[in-house]
Amino acid sequence: MNTGNMTMVYGAVAMLSVLLLIGYLLLEKKKERNFIFLISCVAIVNTGYFLLAAANSLRMAMFANGVSYFGAAYSMLAMLLIISEVCRMKKRNWLRCLFVGISTAAVALAASGDWLGLYYTSVDITSIGGMTKLVKEYGPLHILYTVYLLSYVLIMVAMIWYAAKKQRISSFKYTILLFVAVLLNIGVWAVEQCFDENFEFLCVSYIVTEVILLLLYSMLRDYGIVQPDGQVVSVQMLTQLNTRRLTPGALPPGMEDLLRAFAEKVRTLSSAERRILDFYIEGHDTADIPDLAFISIHTVKKHNHSIYQKLGVASRDELMLYIELFRCCDRLEELTGTEAETE
């Protein structure tokens, strides 16, 4: 690539990133905070790349470098939040705060530049065909940023693997796409470490990653497999299904696998848990069950917690959405007729 044109290329990529953010905000009816976060981070990092290429002083170049690190570090956090939602991991506020703190520390470290020689021992700028590039020597703490990146990737890979194993992701192709989205940037980054290239291909891979995640999330949401509020089956889909009885061949794409996977999980319930589930299928509320089953409300709540964990649901409302979906499809016998495994 002609180095004289690289600044223009960085500018075009940055503009595309900003347009994607504006387009998402204007055109997407169901906006997700995590995606706004991710797309904003990608726009920031690519803006940083452009500002660095166009910088005419070391001070401006270091500022631009800090901007790009800011977007890159927080984009990993945004991806982690999206992956955890797609994989339907339990939301824990303390854990979210911990990751925010770690990401902020990584940003602060990378933005410190050559201060005290911790991240860079020395830094300068050079001009290649009219494009500014940083010439730097890494300090002893630079390895921490690499550890930061690899740790996030490993956590996301582990989430995807666990979700696939627990059948929280209903399709093998969705699992593969998630792996590609997570590993793409780190793969490009690793390749760039091995070759002395004048162009940061990461600026393009960031956009590809956000597009893959956005399309995948949209498909899962439309099929009712993942919802912003944590529900797995969409209320809109239930409304449509309530108007007619569906045969397995008439189910929306991915829904047959979802129902089959849920029915398999029901078989893992103990006899006591199956009894609680039967009460819910019959239409009883949680408050009714102590009198019906001759147990305390504390025991009911204990069974509920175990049921939710085994079935991969977050609440009774989500459980009832599944039951209603089986009812709409005339397949309740798959929940009431299966024999549970004993504890």
C-alpha cells in the first residue's frame, strides 16, 4: 500500500466507523447499550489511528496514541459484555465493576506513554511518505497490556465453550461465528507483532468484528434465542404463536433446536423439582405451591433456584415463556411426559 495514501485510508476507516455508529443510533429501533458502547469504542480507536497518522508533533502523536488505546481497551470490555449476554451468563454487578476497573487500569497504563519509562522507555515520531508513525521502545510494564488482551480473549472463549456445552447457544454455526468474532482481532494483532507493517490492519478488523457481532445478535434476537432483558423467548414471538398452533416444520429457524434442548434439560430435574415444574405448567403461582405440595415457601424458593440453574433460565417469567411456547406448539407432553432423573 502506498504510504502516501495511508492517512487518507485511516481517515476513510474512521469516517466509516463514525457512520456506523450514527446509522445504528438512527436506524436501530431496539438499541442495546453494550453495542452502543462497542461501536463507539471502535469509532474512537479508528479516530485515534487517523489522528496519529496526521499528527505533526510528538505531543499530538502521543495524544492520538492514547485515544486509540482508550478505544481498544474498552472495546474488549464491550465485547465481553456482549458475549456474556449472548451466552446468557448471570449478571453480577460486582464482577462488572471489577472488569470496568481492570479496563480503566489498562487504559491508564497504556496512556502513560514514556512517563517514568514504565510503558515506553523512549518514544519519538517519524514521517513515512507523509504519514506520522511512532517509534517506541517498550518498557517493563508493556507486557501487562498483552496479558490484559489475552485474558479477555480467554475469558470470552471460555464463555462461548461453556454456553455451547450447556446448549445455551442453539446452533453450531452461531458458536463458530462467536469464536471468529472473538479471535479475529487478537489474531490480526498477533500477526502484526511478527511483521513490521506500516498499516494497522486492526482498524479494519475492529469494524468486521462489530458487524459480525451485530448481525449475529440481531439473528438471535429475532429468533427469540436472546433478548435484551434476559428473556430467551421473545414476547412478540409468543404473541404470534398464540394466534395459531404450529407444527415442528412450521417453527421459526432455530426454534426447533431450542425446544429440543430445553426438553432435554427438563430430564435432569429431580422428582421434587419436576413436581414444582408441573405446578407451574398447570398455571399455579409460586405462592400457591406451599399449600399444594405441603412444603414451606423457603423450600419452594430453593427448588426454584435449582430449576432455573438446570434449565438455564434467569427467572420464573422466563420459565413461563418456555412453558407457554411449548403450549402454543401443542408439545406440552414433552415437558410433562418425560421422566426425571433422581438426584
